[in-house]
Amino acid sequence: GGKISLRFDAAGRPTNLRLVFLGDSTCRHLFLSLSYYLLSGGNHINFSNASRRLITGHFPTRTDYDQYILDAYNGTLACDCYTPPGPFIPWGRTHMIWQNIYYYDGLNDSQSESDGNFLTHLTKPGYFEAHGHWEASQIYANQTYTESVRGGKYPAGKFSWAGNWEETIRTYIARIVPKPDYVVINAGLWPHDLNETAFEKLRDALDDHDMVGIYKTTNKKVDEYTTDLEPHDATGCRVLHHCLNLSWTGLISDENEYLDKAHFGPSVKVNFTVQFLRLLRKVSTE
């Protein structure tokens, strides 16, 4: 079908948003914040109600957390998820966690023609590969397929697709139906391999498939009182089409705004979501 364009209603809420996040937990938090905002009709995750647990976590196990997320989103999410056995944060094995989450909020059956928002989060912790099990062309477009794989358990280390940054864009993201218009990429908190050459390859992959890249800078950690961009963040902002620049987080001096040394709580996350929506609106009218 013809390309259905992204629209915003009077309150600034998008419809027909087709978007993929590729990154680590800092990307996943933005994915959860944005999808919660869409699902709730314009409310944000906040500290004063149970929605905060989508961001704060604190569950006995990661599996409990995954289930809490699925329950909170009323069936609009499907998660190709895995966590190594053990505590909520399995130290030394956190790179083995993956949460590939697929969000769709349209209501009619012919999903590819619908007005719904399609948001995907693919786990990519730094230089570790992205990987998963679900077929990109089927997961949204074929409801029978979605129901058949939802809640599936897979053996650790066995994947049906895997790739580095560029390969994930070319061989997986570009094959999602309906095709994403925007891809958000973030180096995140992990050691990574994103340099000038890697970003150029990313840009080429996005251009080849007519997708718009948005580089998300990594927010500042608890003791980083600077608004300067890390060199790789500056490069990502320059080489990709657009930039979600979160360097202003270096001005936040209240440690209570953080959940831990590197992740902000819901009240700062609201600002991320609002800034991102503003950027999307600007990008969609260019």
C-alpha cells in the first residue's frame, strides 16, 4: 500500500508512528515511556503510581519484570525476551539479557493498513550483537503468527537472526512490515564500536532502505556535571539524519532524580519523551 504518513493530533499525540529503537536499557526506557504515553492516551509514567515500576524495576527476578510489563500494556506488547537465571541484575551476564519488544496499538485486523502505532525495541548492548527469534515480516503483519510465538521460550544462545549495528538494520529492521520510517540508535552504557566508519555504514544502510536515523545521545551519569557530548555521541549526531541530544542532563545535580548511577527516574524520563515527541513532529514535517 501507499506510505501512511505520521500525523499528530491537537494534543500532540502521534498516529501512524513506525519506529524502531536499537540500543540498551537507556533506549528501552524511552521505548517504554513513549509506548505508555501512546497507550494511555497522553499520560506519562510517573513516580506517584504503579506505572513507575516499568522504569524502576525492583522485582524478585527479571522474568517477573517482563511479565509486569506485558500485563501493564493490556496485550499491546509482545516480548521476545530472555534473562539468565538468578537475581534481577545477573552481574557478569547482563549482556545475555535480551528484551526485543513489539508494541502495536491499532485495533483493526488488517494491521498493515491500520492507523496504529508500531514501536519496536531491539536489544543491542554496545558491541554485543543484536539477535532474536521472530520473523520481521510476520510479527506485526500476521496475527496468527504473533499469537503462535507470543510467550515462546527459546534455548539460550540459539537465534534465528543476529547482527551488528549495520546488519541488524539491513537484514532485520528493514524487513519489518509495516516498514519503519524512523530508527533510533544509541551507543548506551556499554563498551561499543561506534566510530566514524561504523556511523557512515549505518547512515548508508538507513538511506538504502529509505529510513530516517535519529541518534540518541547517552544521558549523563550521576557525577558527570558537563553538557559536552562524548566524541562518539557528537559523531552520531553529525552523521545520522537527526539527533536527540540529552546532554542537558549534565545540569541535573539532584541525585534523587536517578534510579542508580546511570538511569534517571520517571520524572526526568517525561522530559526525554516530550523532547523526543517534539523532535519527531519537527522531523515529520520536513
